Amino acid sequence: MRTLHQFHGGVHPPTNKAQSTRTPIAVAPLPSKLVIPFHQHVGNIAKPLVQAGDRVLKGQMIGRPQDGLSSAVHASTSGTVVSIEMDVVAHASGLPDLCAIIVPDGKDEWVPLQGLDYRSASADEVRSALRMAGVVGLGGATFPSDLKLRSGKSKVKTLVLNGAECEPYITCDDMLMRERAAEIIRGAEIMRHVLGAEEVLIGIEDNKPEAIAAMQQAAATSTDHMEVIAVPTLYPGGGAKQLIRVLTGIEVAAGVRSTELGVQCFNVATALSTYRAIQLGEPLLSRIVTVTGNISDAQNFEVLIGTPVNELVALAGVLPDTRHYIMGGPMMGIPLPAATVSVVKATNCIIAASDKLFPPAPPAMPCIRCTRCADVCPAELQPQDLYWFAKAKEFGKAQDYHLFDCIECGACSYVCPSHIPLVQYYRFAKSEIWARENDKKAADIARERHDYRQYRIEREKQEKAEKLAAKEKAALAAKEAQTADGTPAADNAAQQKIQEALALAKQQAAAAKPQNTEQLTPQQQAEIADIEARRARIHEIAQSHVEHPKE
Amino acid sequence: MLSALLVMAAIAIALGAVLGFAAIKFRVEGNPLVDKIDAILPQTQCGQCGYPGCKPYATAIAAEEADINRCPPGGEEGIQKLADLLGKEFKPFGDDMAAPKAKSVAFIDENTCIGCTLCIQACPVDAIAGAAKQMHTIIASECTGCELCVAPCPVDCISMVVIEEKITTWKWKYPVYALSPVSAS
């Protein structure tokens, strides 16, 4: 039995998971339309490959990854692209982003699929296949998986599979592990092979006994060293750093990547997508989404990426007093700007929120310095200090207090007796700091360009002055030469040049033979002589005319 | 008594020599304060302060010839930073100064452009591409929004376009609470 470790803090919010685990995963029917954003991952937006009017097949790439950090986007079913337009997407800002609108034709016709034998392929081939299959982290962070399957400076020894799913309400990973454990294990084998890891640790919170049993059974079939470990249920035990800490005892320090310490962590659903992408050649087209909250039949659905949320929740019977929808869990999720936005790769859960289920937060009261937030902070920060600095917009101080180690888990806000929306302050401070850094970079570039321009103008001025000085000097020298030998030296040289050119021209004229002067008939020769005579006469007349005024 | 005075004098001379040597050896070129001020200024090079660029304005501030409230692109935050750096009081913008505007970039209407190169000569950061009798265009990523190219254009084909917030540049807002009315009873 493995000895487990502990991370600092943590909370026990009511899990509310039972509602959505009563029925197996249902496959959501084809929606009336698909709204597929081109930017569903961390990094650069994918470049659209299709136009309005194009017919696309299921699994066809519609967005190509651009530059290093990016991932591909695919059509989730066959149909017609009706437009490429800016549409509101599942993002906290509520701003529109570039989307492809596809109307399904109902045939669900696949593109030809080509699997890859990962054992004989190189690691780069596997990574490239994952990138082109659009596989990203499905735990919610949507970081392109191909970039995580790289050993850094040190070799990855341990691969951690994250099935903890600590956030309340969400059960998509739980149901996935119960029903598709074998495929997850096959995916883990591919990941382990590419990373060259020695062991695979699968961490699952102990409130999911069915998932643990299913995974244990599936892991036993693998030839790799795999271990399914039940970890204590404690929020946020599913955070990558927290799970690594619990399973291996390794503390991932600030600014350090876990790969540098020999550990890499993936979500279980990402492992399954990796298996499908590599072994079957199937790109990431669907994911499991928990539909719960103010819903009559809460359950998990396998949903095509791009399915509008309102069509999805209608399947589960959304109750009429629903006020809005939350994407993700109640702790870290974001309110959706509209019910018409579509399910994206990050959508693990949709919670229908009503006033009864999620009463509006009571007004925030002043901080009483109880430091309960510091007691529960899993990153061992001082949330109350960060709150003061963020509130006072002292961003430098906030950074000194390691604001960027905050994982925004919301444990601090959850326990705050004054109901202060602490995470909102941290998010505000983080995005302000990022914006300032970008402004600073832009200012530095502008300064450099301005300085260079000044330097260039100065240089041009100097060059001009030098040229002018040289010219004047030459003119002066010529004048001096003239006064010395009586004849203008420059004129002499010019005259000489003209004479030379004339001589050359004469020489060339003499060398050039008129064409077609041989083999002429006597008649032609007579004609030519006649013309020459006329020409000579005209020449004579012209000569006399020109010379006439002189006389 | 005399020997004590001599010893003290000798020490003073020796220390003075060390200090004098250090002053020459570790001489700081230029005014380091100018660079610190210049780092705070937004580098739009727009000249709204009355100086021909950010560096000249920074030099003037360092020489106490200019006020710290003459940079509209820097905003009130810029004034605050300058005040903190120089140990001065915060000063609101003068009435003669333009109000800070939303960040924008220049846009050339390429159908109207006659290729006169006047805007290229005006641009302080070389953010306009083009040549004589060739169409010009703004390199938007390099444009600081200084508006210096707008006035010289003989055909008025340059306009300023406000940079709209995109998903990638969106910022989380400062938390505000909605106050709900409570019935007075």
C-alpha cells in the first residue's frame, strides 16, 4: 500500500454528485446546428480552412494549428458550413470570437481515418498526430496535449492520471472511468510510451468506488506498471499540483514545471482522447458533459463539440426557474454569457442555476482578518494579503506575495465569513498585471524604434553633409588646377572623353557591314545606286541650307 | 596636540583622494533619473507634452523644467507613478491638456492615399510602410496611436481607429457589488 501525502488546506463543499450518476452516459442527438469556435485551446487561434458553403465531413479539419502553441479544430459531424462569423462563445468576457457555423446533414459521414502504431512511430510523429487531432487537456485547462508529452531537461519518471474530479456537481470523469476504463488505460499506455515514464499512477477520489473498481480491473490488463490509487476526498485535490503532492509527495514549487521534477499529469478524459486519436485516428470531436443543477433528469451526455447549450439542457429537462448557466463547477466555473453558446473542449459540466439552488451572494462585508482563507489555501498563500494588494491595485506587492501561484480554486471565497469575492480580486489583479506587461513590452519596442529612427535621421544628415563637403572639395581642386595650367582641367578631360567616344563609334560603324549586300541582282544594284545618288544630293542640299546663314 | 592634528589631516587627505578617485573612476554617464522617468512614460512619442518625444520630456522633468502632468497617453496612473518616483504631489491634468483617449491605431484609407510620403516622415516609430507614389499602409502592431501622421496628410485619408477589446485582450473587471434597494420601514 502506497503512503499518501497531504497538501495544505482544502475544503469539503457538498459534493452534489449523486444526481447525475444515476443513469449511464447518453449520446446527445445531432443538434440543429453546430457553432465551433476556432479558439478552444490555450495558445494561438486555429486558422480557418473552410469557407461558407463548403461541405465538410465528420472529423475533417476546419482549423489548422498556427505556430507553436496551438491545436487543430475539426467538424464534429458532416454537413454544410453556412458561415464563418464572430459569435458569442463560452468565455467569461461574453465577447464574440471566430466560429464556424455548420448545419448537419444527418448522415454523420466520416472522413477516412488512419490510425498510427505508436510503438513503431517516433515520439514526434505521435505528438504531431495529437496536435492535428486537436487533443487538448479535457480537465478544463485545454492546454495542447502534444506539448505536455515532452520530457524537459530531466526525464519523466512518473505519469499521473487525474481522475480525482474534486469539484462539486461534476461527474463526467467519474462516468467515463466507470464505462470506458479500458480505453483510458490504452491511452495511458500511449502517453507512458511517448514520455518513457516508468510508472503510471491513477489518482481517483475515494467518493467514486465504482470508478476505482472499473479502473483497477482495466489497469490489471495492462503490461505497464499501473496503479489505481484512491485519494481522500478533499477540494481541490484534483488540482494537478495537489494531486502530484498527494500521490508522490513531490512539492511543485512556484515557477517550476512538474516535468522538471520527473512527473507529468493528464486528465483521464485526455488519455481516452489520446487513445482514439492515435490508435483509431479519430480527432477530438466530442466530450462527456455533465448536465446538472436545476434539471429534472441530471445526467452525463456524450456531446459533439459545437452543440448549443440550450439544445443540450433541453434534453435533460431544464426547470423553468433557471436563471442562468454555469460552465464548470460551482467553485471555479464561469457564468455563461448566453444559453446559445456552444459546448467547447473545456466544457466539462453545465449547471443550470436558479435562485433557490445558488442564492445570490450576500453583500461583502469588510475583512475581519480571521485568516481562515490562509488556513484553507492549497497553494499556501496569504489570501487576505493578496486581497488587500489587489483591492489597492498594488500589483507589484501582490506579485511579491506570489499571486501567480494562485490556482483560483475558490476555497478562500468559500470559507470567507465576510463573503468577499476573493477570487474575483485575484483574477482582476492577474489580468491587470498581464495587460501592463504587454503595454510595457509595446513601449519598449516603440522606444527602440524611435531611437533607431533618430539615429538614422542623424546618420543620413551626416552622410549628406559629407557628400556635399566632398563635392565642394573636388570643385575647389578643379579650380586650382585651372589656375595652374591655364586650361580648365575638367573641360580637357571631358573633351578627351568625347573624342574617345567618337573614335569608338567610327570604328564600330566601319566594322559593321550592311546586311544583305551580296547576291543582288543587277536591277537591285541599279536601284540602290539610284537611291544613294538621291541621298547624296539631299545631303548636299541640306548642307548648303545649314551653311547658308553663315555666309 | 600637533601630531594629532597632523594625523587627522593625513587621514582627511587620504580619504579625500580615495573619494576623488572614485568619483572619476565610477562616474555615471548621463542622468540616471532621466532613464527612470523615461521608463514610466508610455513611449507614444506623440509630443502632446510640448516636447519632441518622450525622452526630451523625461529630460525636462528631471531638470525640473516641466510638470509631471503633461502626458495624456500615460493617464492619471502615469502621473501617480511619476509623483511616486520624484517624491512629488499628484497633480491632475492641466486644463490646456487633451483628455486621455482610448487606445487607438491610425488607419490609412488606401483608396484615397496618393503616396506623398508625408505621413512616413511624420511617424516617430517608422510604423508606416510605403514609398513615393506607392500606396502607404500602417503597420498596426507598431503604431503607438500618436496621431502625428493625421495632420500632414494632404488628402485626409488617415483616421484613428479605437482598438476594440477582444477575447485575447479582455481583462477581468474590478469586483463591484450590485446594491439592492431595501424598503424603508
